[in-house]
Amino acid sequence: MKSDSVSYTGLDILDALQSATNYNALLKDLVVSNARGARRLLDFGAGIGTFSRLVRSEGFEVTCVEADECLASRLQNAGFETYTELNGIENESMDFVFSLNVFEHITDDSRAVAEVIKKMAPGGKLFIYVPAFDCLWTNLDSKVKHQRRYTKDTLGNLVSSGGLKLISIRYADSLGFVAA
């Protein structure tokens, strides 16, 4: 997938979220528990590397894809093998791909999923975490240029259309939905 000089508008939010200890621990634990047995992991849309670092601290080898060149440079400086485009990564080379709060930013998410799947080794797994429900859309979604939010059906269809077998799909933070 070719990036066109991407510049992420939510850097202040990424920086602030580094201190969201419980949220970060929850996502790290979800990634790590699903990645058991995987050797090579890909963080697609790694941002500033918050989750790449947390997952690497658990002993995993993490490669990063980040379209924003400034953020990619930060990842490289942190010691990650980093690419600004997926085409820099060998096809069928990744045992596990995780993408946290990324696909909602991508205009053609179907194409992006198809490109990510090409990088997965046979038997590999894809873990996606995205915001749910358009009815929960806020100014923050607009600020960080979200294209959409997902439901189980829309995310399930997205993954299935790429030819993957859906193992599990669920909503997180149901209490947050009620509070919103």
C-alpha cells in the first residue's frame, strides 16, 4: 500500500494516551495473549510505538509500519525495524499482525486489509482493535480524521472479505457505551 506523505493529526492524543496505564495494559494483554507462539509480529499503524514497546517488552520481535514519516523516524530511533509502506515487508513473513485504532483512519479499509493479509504467513493471525458504533461519533473522531466506526458486522465483513476466517469478535468497554 502506497502512502502519500501522511501526517497524523492526533499526535497530542497519542502522547497523552501513553499515560493511560489501564487502557494500555488491557490492549497489550489482548495482543500478547492472542500472539502466543508467534515469532514475527507486525504493528500496522504503530504511531509513536506505545504498543510496539509494550509487546516487545514481553519478548516478541515487533516490526512496525507507520505511514507518517516523522513517527516512523521515532520508531526507528527506538530500535524498531520500521517501514512507511507495507510493500517494504516481504509477503507471507509475519506470524501475527496487530493494528490498534488504525483502520478507522484509512479511506479504503478493504484494500488495506487485503494488503496486510499478504504479509501474513500461512496460519498467521490478524488482531484488529477499532472504535465501535457511529452513534458514538464525537469531535475527537473528526479531529483525528476517522472515516468510520465499526460494528461487529462491518468489521467481520471487512475481515472475511479478505479471505480470513473470523475466530473471535467482541465489543470492549460496554460500560463506556452506556455512559456515552
